[in-house]
Amino acid sequence: MIFAKSYLAAAAIAAYTMVKSGATDFTVAPATASTDKVWGVNDDVDRVAGDPCDVVHFGEAKVVAGAAFAAGDLLMSDASGRAITAAAAAGTNVRTVGYARQSANAVGDIVEIIVQPSVFQG
């Protein structure tokens, strides 16, 4: 099961990258930090500001890897909205998008994940 909704892009958003809430209601912006409240993943189309943007909030999606990771790893956003292995310093909260269904071998790999946003503390 996949739950997806359409929003307006508040800025340019690359295909298969993570998004967060934009500054106004019903808009999305690129996720740029591990502390961003990630809503989900943009679909397979690059967006410019003002474009409709389909976001997968829950279920299967594809994402661009920001580093190598293994299947099953919990994932968070890097500074470009790409997936990296979630890690948190002691006492720090990290927002995660979900977990990897397959391994990424290098930056730029497009891999399947299960979108299930959550928070964990190091």
C-alpha cells in the first residue's frame, strides 16, 4: 500500500529526494538536514517552484542515495535530500524517512525504500 498526496513545490526539488513542509500550507521544500521533519519522497520528476509535486508519505518509493548503505538500514536526509544511514549523537533527535529495501553501493544510486517517517534519539 502506498499513500501519496500532491502539493506545490516551494522550491526546486530533485526527483527521488526527500521533502519537508514548505513555509506555507500545502507546499513542500527539499529536506536539507537530519533534523528536518521529513514528510516523504518526491516522485520520479524534477520539480521547479510552483509545480505540483507528488509525495509518497508511506509505503514503497525510490530515493537517491547520498552514500552507500545496506538493505534494512534506517535512513535520514543528507544536505541534498538524498538518503544516508541514520546516525545521531548522544541526546540528539534525528528525523528518519524509513528504511532501505535494497543496498546502495554509491552516491547517486536509486534504490527502493519503505517510507515510514519517524524520530529517534542518539
